Amino acid sequence: MPNQPRVIAILTARPDKSVELEALLGSMRNASRAEQGNLRYDFLRDRSTAGRFVLDEVYADDAALDNHRASKHFQSYAATIGDLADRIAMVVDPVGVD
């Protein structure tokens, strides 16, 4: 299987920032999905914790991930996210995934 890096991120909204966080993630969805080399960009809401979201992104290769991170919409996200949420993000490689 070719290297298709996946980004998994857990974002927990800061107090009173859940609506803004969800709007930011929603705006990233369309822009990210339109990128060449983006295979998936989904965000999900945690049922058990209000204001917590999970990002699930897959890229064709490391270059596509690098291009995503260099994009204007990601740079805007990166400049804003710290004010809206606590964030844990991982770039992971598939192991035993079909």
C-alpha cells in the first residue's frame, strides 16, 4: 500500500467556543476536499462530550499533506484554532488497513 498519511485530530472547544469551532471545521471541509491529493476530510461530533470533535483526513502522499498545510485555508485555521480549542493531532500511517 502506498504511503497515504492520515491526520487524526481531537479538538475540544474552549468554553463558549463550540459554535465557532464547528463553523471553522465546516469551512475547512469544502476547501480541504477540493485540494488535489486529498482523499478524505471528515469531521465528527463526539456524542459523549459536548464541544468535542474528531478530524479524519487522508492524503494521497506526503506531498499532498504538505500542500494542505501550506494552503491559505490551513494557515488561517492554524492561526485561529488555539483560541477556539484544545487540540491533539497525529499524523499516522496505515498499518494493516485495506
